[in-house]
Amino acid sequence: MSEELNELIRVRREKLEAFRQAGMDPFPYKFDKTACAFDLLEKYGDLKEGEESAETVAVAGRVMTKRGHGKASFAHIQDESGKIQIYGKQDILGENAYKLYQKLDMGDIIGVEGKVFKTKTNEVTVKVEKFTLLCKSLHPLPEKWHGLQDKELRYRERYVDLIVNPDVKEVFKKRSQIVSMIRRFLEDRGFIEVETPILNVMQGGAAATPFESYHDALDMPLFMRIAPELYLKRLIVGGFEKVFELGRVFRNEGISYKHNPEYTILEIYQAYTDLYGVMKLTEEMVAAAVKAVHGKLKITFKGEEIDFTTPWQRIPLVEALKKFGGVDIAGKSEDEIRKTAKSKGIEGYEEIGIGKVINVLYDKLVEGHLRQPTFIVDYPIETSPLAKKNRDNPRLVERFEMIVAGMEIANAFSELNDPIDQRERFEKQAELKAAGDQEAESMDEDFLRALEYGLPPTGGVGFGVDRLVMLLTDQPSIRDVLFFPHMRPIKPLE
RNA sequence: GACCGGCUAGCUCAGGUGGUAGAGCAUCUGCCUUUUAAGCAGAGGGUCCUGGGUUCGAGUCCCAGGCCGGUCACCA
């Protein structure tokens, strides 16, 4: 690489040497800051022109702009809190130090000490009495007013995106606030946060294809978890009554604006309640998060108004199919439903159970139409092997999916706690698996044993945290709420 | 996986019908002690994504491939 250094990088390396020659370490060990940009702007906003702070401040940050004027020059430095202008001149620094000061590049990280004053144009500015190079930057930053636009580069080199596009940092700060707010919400209600295994011996807890890995010492395959569900229910068996886990799950599926192969799930389990208990909890928690971020319950997402005022509408799956898909399957036979599916252009599901056909109908015809927060309820039993039968109709289960802006945000059940029923469901899944369904649940004998000891009536709900953050920060793609979304390597791996 | 679009200097982008590759910012040199897209004068900087093909000649046309984005498909 060293032979191919382009001019910009070569020049920066030469400057690095120049700093060394002058006795200034280009990569020193520490700097004692006394202030940050934002605080100084606040504190000295009322300073009069010509007035100067009594104190000498020490700030540090990255050089973002430079405006040289011969024997004096302005620059802005940026720290985590924002930007502040600095003003260095030869009279104060002396000829030698000022020469070095002029050599600073955009992107260099420096520490600056001096009094604070206000310029003619009324800008709070640090008058540099001493500056220290804290880190020489060897790679040029993107251009100062277009910034970094190329989406691919923004995702691949997120560190640059964060330096030059301040809005990006705001999105991730909000993400952090949302997660922290959720923790507080749940802890305030007596839930405890737990951690369960990510490396699993078998797949379970959701319908998804797992990533497979291998444990050398044990000489056995291991799967990256697709959901923590079955472990969390074991904890309820063990006597915890309110638990949640906030963590990463991994699904070996396609990538889209709402899918990343690894994403953050929030699963909550509460003993002695049912689907309707967690439905209420879901409404309260999401509404609280929306309010915390926006101060109100009506927000804009991709130019569309979304109103989180509770209660949200509840629509049985069959009704939703009729209303949004123009498909009436009430009282229809399997053959009739399959025919209907075919007439809607849904093919290739002849071998698959009727429940799945209905699910596909729903995904194709309904989900995209659900814009306002909606609970879809009463799912067919075949596709929900971990949910309790509907108390009024044994062909359905007690389950909801919460949909906003056409995206599934949450999925919840009255948890199935009858071990005999659960065994039968697993057996049906095993048949599907044998028939080639990679997403079918595995027979989990240990989980069944746990249920035999006794799982109290329990309501459980899982959230797609990334999608919730998308909604609350008005970001169009899941990639925009992940620091490092999955990208293909530029060169194919050997 | 299918279709559409993009890929040109460090960054943001221009480059009819094929004829030695351009601008702004950034960089370098000189001038400049309150500027903020600082200014003025000059200079350097390119695997035009990759590989083939057509052609006297390809950034441009054709074929294949790569990566990204979008739409669809897949996907609780």
C-alpha cells in the first residue's frame, strides 16, 4: 500500500513527521479537558464583543473547518457535544508554534487552551494560547458542505458518516434513549432483565432458518438463536414471574429495508396474565416510548401520520383478509381457500398446510395496508405451535401481531402451558421439518419436561426493537438504525 | 433469486450522435492578523468498478461479472 499512497495521504504523513521533528508527539496519551463545546456556547453566549472570559478553558476536538488569514486563522473543532470556533494568531502562539498550527489538517484531533471571547460576528470563540496535537489524522475527510452522501460508504465507513453527518449521531442517541427508557419502564413494573444462551443446541421459539455453527471441543453443531422464547419460559417455570430479555437474535433470511440478519429483540414474559394482559402492556410501553421521544402520540413516519393514541384497533385475521384483501375465507373448506389463494396469484404452497396458506394470504394482501397501530388477532393454530388455543375456538390460537406502517413490530401469545398439547404441536412441526420446512420448530424434550413441572398461565410478547426505533426516529431503512448493517464484502471472500 | 437504476480525482458531481477526461471543495506554493462555503494568484492530482468484445479509436456502444440502492420475491 505504501507505494500507492495518494498525494493527500502522503502529505499528511509528511506533516506527521514535521510535528515529530518539532517535538510534538502526534499520538500523545491524554489531555485534560475542562469544557465541551456546547457548555462553552451556553456559558459565554452573553459575553459582549471585546470581552474575555476570566478563566482559561481547555477543549478538545476534531478540526472540521479551517480559515487561514496569514498570521491569524480561524477553525472549528468538533467534540461529542457540538462545534466551537477557535482563533489562533502568531502574536500569541509565537512564530514556531504558529507554523505548526497552520499545518493542522481537517480531521486532526487537537486540544486547545485559552480564554473565551466573542468575535465581531458575535461568535463564541476560544483564543488559542496553547494547542496540542492529540491525534494526527492521515485520511482526508469528505467535503465540508455536501458531507458524505454515498449510502454504501456511509454504511461501510460509519465512523466517517458519524463525523460529518450530525443527524446520524442524533438517530443513534435516540436509539439509546429508547432502549434505556424501555428498560426503566419494565423495571419500574417489577420486571427483571435476564440473559439466556445465544448458542443453542437446537432451534426454537420462532419460525425462521438459523445460522449454524460448530463447537470443536464438543464435536457438535450449534445454532445461533432465532429467539430466546423457550429459555425465558423455563425461567417462568423456575419461579420468576416477570422477566425480559433485550438481545440479539440471528435469522438466516433475506435482507430488506426491514430485515437484517442479526437484530435486536425484546421479549417479555409475565406469569398469571394472558394475551390481553400483554396487549395492554404493549400499548402502554410503546405509547410511553413515543411520548418520551416526541412529547405526543401523533408522529410522522415516511411522510405519513401515525397515531399511537390507545387503545389500538384489534382485527381478527379473517376479518382483515376480508377487509383489506377482499378474500372471505370464513366457513370455507381447505380446497376453497387454496383456490382463492391461487386466484390471488399465490402459488407454490400446494404442499404446505392450510394455516401457512392463510398466513401467506395475510402477508401478501393485508400487512402492507395496516398503517395505524393495529393488533391482528385469532391466528390459525398450525402456524403458532407455541401459543395457547383460543378459549372459544380450538382451531385458532391466542396470539396477536402488532403492525404499524406495514411492519410487524410485535408478536404475542397466551403461552401454551399444556405439555401434552405442546408435544402434539412439536410432533406436527417435526412432520413439517421432515417434509423440508427448514423453519419448523425442533422437538425440545427439555422444554417439554419444564412444562410438565408446570408453567403458570403466562402472557409473552416479543418486539422488533430496530423497527420500533425506525418508527420513532423516522428512518426509512433498518440500516439507518444499525451502526453497522450487514454488507457484503467488497471483494468476494476466498 | 428477478427487474430497474447507480459506480468518473480524497468528497460532491458534470461529461450530445465514440475522437488525448472536467468543475467545486480538499491538497500543494505565494499573498493575507476577526473569518465562517474567507478571499486573491498559480500548481499537482484519474485502474472512468472489473474482464472481454466491436471499432483506426471506448468513460461513452455490446457481452459477462462485482458492489450498492430501489421494487418485487423469500422471510412471523
